[in-house]
Amino acid sequence: MPLASLVGVARVIELVGGLMIAFGLLASFAAFIASGLMAVAYFMAHFPRGFLPILNQGELAALYCFLFLYIAARGSEIWSLDSIFGGARGRPTTRT
């Protein structure tokens, strides 16, 4: 699959974004991009077969979309690389 195709770009975003989210390196930004990717995947592949995810086999795309959106809103936590190196917020985060 060529990288210039839609599927190739999606695979690169999934690989790089997934690693960034897993390690907590700019996880908010990577999760926001991944959430958008999952929304596009749902609407392009599953939505034409019906509205509800349970009826069009789009449960995982919808689940990952909202999961990544939650991670984007919540941000990386204390075990992330952002927290260790000062990250996007400039200082380690502490939540009480």
C-alpha cells in the first residue's frame, strides 16, 4: 500500500500516534488526531450501512474515537514522558 494513499496515511497516523499515546509524548495532540482519524473511519466505512454502530459493525471505531477524545481532553498523566521531561505544559502535572 503506497504511503500517499488514504489507507497509507491512516496507517502512519495509527502507528506514530499510537506510540506517542502509549509513551505519553504529546499524548493530547496525538490522541486528538487519532480521534479524528477514527471519526473519519467510522463515517467513511460504517455510516453508509446504517446510523447505529451496533447495526453497522462500527463499534470499535466509535469506541476508539471517544476514548482518544477523552485522552486528548485529560492529557498525559504522571507516568508519561511529558511529565518526566516537562512536556507540553512546561512542568510535571499533579492531580489531586
